[in-house]
Amino acid sequence: MDPRLYECALVGDMFRLRQLISGDEHILERSETANSNGNNILHIAAIYGHVHFAREVLSAKPELSSDLNEAGFSPLHLAAAKGHLGIVKLLLAVDPDLSCLKDKHGRLPAHTAAMKGRVDVLNEIMSVNPWCLQEKTDRGETVLHLSVKENRIGVVEFLMSLQEVKNMVNEEDCCGNTALHLAAARNRREVKGNLSLHRKLCNLVFFGL
């Protein structure tokens, strides 16, 4: 990557970006491998939450939005992890299918948001792609498994409020663990309490118990 591009991406200087593109219309085509982590300038903008800069990049080269870095993260994964809702909305508006990109561990941006406790981001992704809740990682983990493992109480509470999550309480990962098993194993009483209550509701709804 041109170091001038890298520098303006770090600070979100879209005016400098315009100057660089004006002076060399192919400069973004040479920016796809940014650094040792494989981040392009849109990855960098996503990390730092530079919404206006990201919009400028996307208007010039939208295909950068689907690039994966060395860890397999797309710009949407990184924005979701950092909780930059503006970037998330921008990327999903450009291409809703970005919500379906998986990293090296089979994790979607929704999984990343759940792991980091980003309820607003998770809700935004779900509004575009509600099916992401049903997707599992390479280890068979749902968003519920991941939020429990990371002790993200707010995400667990949010998920418990959703009708479509009812069956997920009993979903098993590749080791045969449900989210409740994980909560019990970690002695996270607040999370376990939420899941226990929801399991009772599931029994009432599905089995009349």
C-alpha cells in the first residue's frame, strides 16, 4: 500500500484521499494489501470508525468491502468487533451479503458482535440478515454459545427476548455443549439464570410442561 494512503486512512482524511485519487486514479487498485496483517484502507477505516472516509473509499472501489485480511476478517467483522455502528450500517447498505462472510474460524460478523457484546451492532446485522442467528461457527457454536463463553450478559438478555432464539437454548456445539452447559461450567450465575428461565419457557411452549 502507498504509505500516503495508509496515513490518511489512519486519521480518516477523506480530503487527502480525494487528492491522491485525483493524482492517480489507479491508486486504490494497488491498496489491497495494506500491511503485514493484510488490512486494506477500508479495514483500517472500520477499525477506527471513520464513516465519511469509508464512504469515500466505497464510492471509488466498493469491492474492497469484501476483502479478507490475514485473519480472515472483512471490514464488517472489524467494525462489528469495535462497535462502530455507523460503519456497519454503511457496509450493509452497500452489500447486505457482507453479513454472510466468514473468517478463518467460520465466524460471521454477527458472531463477532456477540462475542464483543455489541448488542446494537448485532441487532443491525439481524435486521438485514435474520438468518445469521441460525448459522454456526466451525466449532458448531451459535451466537448464544459465543455470548455465554465471553460472559456478555447484555447480548444473552437481548437474544432471550427474540422469538427465533427459543430453540437455540438446546443447540449443541461440536463438543456436545449447549449454552447452558457452558454457563454452568464457568459458574456464571447471571447468565445461567437467564438460560434456565428460558429453558422453562421452551418446555412450556413446546412440551406443555
